[in-house]
Amino acid sequence: MRLPDPSIDNAPALAFCYAMDFEPGTHGWHAHNRHQLVYAVSGVLQLEAEAGQWLLPPQRAAWVAADKQHLTRYLTPVSLRSICFDPTFPDVPQADTRVFSVTPLAREMIVYGMRWGTDRDPDDAKANLFFQTLAILCEEWMAEEPAFRLPRAKTPELAQAIEYTLENLQEITIDEVTTASNLSARTLRRRMQQETGISWQKFLHTARMMRAMEILATPEAQVTETALAVGYNSLSAFIRAFTRFTSETPGHYRQRVQS
């Protein structure tokens, strides 16, 4: 487990901004004593917490609650912008880890707030009012969570089934998963519904779409090869499924994220 960053956890102000650039890699399990609004202005990252895994392309942001363990994977070079809130800051949301769509207003406010860093004056009235307004808006933005989330298992057997599924998205059947996890098909379906709230088929579809989003974010990615990598032999079927899931075609998504 990596130690918390002292520049975040010991900053004198109750709300401030934090900017860093990362190369592809993993920031292991860690926690901060401040709530964080996490947004990548460029690049794609994956966030994992107790409640599940989320994919964060540039049109998504995450709220990570204070003292909550989380892990971050940078799938591409990422320019990260975070807003940090002390739990005692006025009107700060009391929410667990959430991911939400970034409106043009949200993006501009996050970028604008970068002028107030970890060393800002704690008594700056203008900054405090700005961050209080942002905290209130975050509560509204978090009201609707998008679909880019994979739930986590609560038992070792289902965790094994999920792990096998994620490792074999190109070609997989439920019979292969039951063999790998030592569960019957009936038990697997029941456990998936009980522990994650979705069916195995729904989990598989979501995992394939999220993996496709990860692949398409890389410079060398091609739509056809991506479709094959996530189990689609029909390019047209993949394009339809991806467009329904993300509300944009694979080609448009690739162009937007890579730019």
C-alpha cells in the first residue's frame, strides 16, 4: 500500500486543487483524508474501490470519499486534475465513490479552479466561495451515475469467475466460467445477481464495452482489431453495441479521446 501524498493530506486550506501528469501505470491501494473530485482532462484511467471498478475517459469524473481505499490505473498518459475537500468544508457531499458525466460547466470549473493549489491562502474568501459552489454542484452532478462500472464480487468463488471472465473476453462461454470457478451454471447466475445486482451476461457485455474503450484510447488501436479483441466477429454488431453503450461510435470515441 502506498502512503498518502502529504501535499494533499497536510495542506492548510479546506479545499484546493491538485494537478499531476502520469505515464501509463498503477497507483496502488491508498487513501486520503480529503474527499477528491478526480478528472482527467486528457487520457483514460481506471478507478477501483470496494464498490466496483469504473472507467474514466475525459467525459467522466469520479468522487472518491475521504479515507476510502482506492486504486488507480493509468491506461494511457493522463493529465489529472483533482479538487480536494476536507470533510468539514461547507456543503461538501457526504457520498461514497461515484462516477458521473462531466458537463461543459463542470469541466470549465475544474480547470478554472487550478489557480488555487495546495499552498493557497486558507482565508481567501473568493476561493472558498468558489469551492463551496462547486461542492453544491457536485451533489447535483452525482445524482445520475453512468454505466461505465463493473461491480466487485463479495465471495472468492464469484471473484474467480469474474477474474476468468475478464481474462477471456475475446472468446468465452458460461460453461468455461463455471469450470474455472467450480460453480454450477445455476449457482453462478444466482451469485452474480445476489452479489452484483446484474446477470453474468450483462456483466460480460459491460466488461467487453469497457475493455473496448480502454483499447481504443491507445494510439495504435483500430476499430476492427478492437472488435475482435472483445469477442465480436461482426464489425457492424460491435459498432451498434458500442454506440448504444457510449452514445458515440467507436471511431468518434477513439478520435475524441486520443485528441
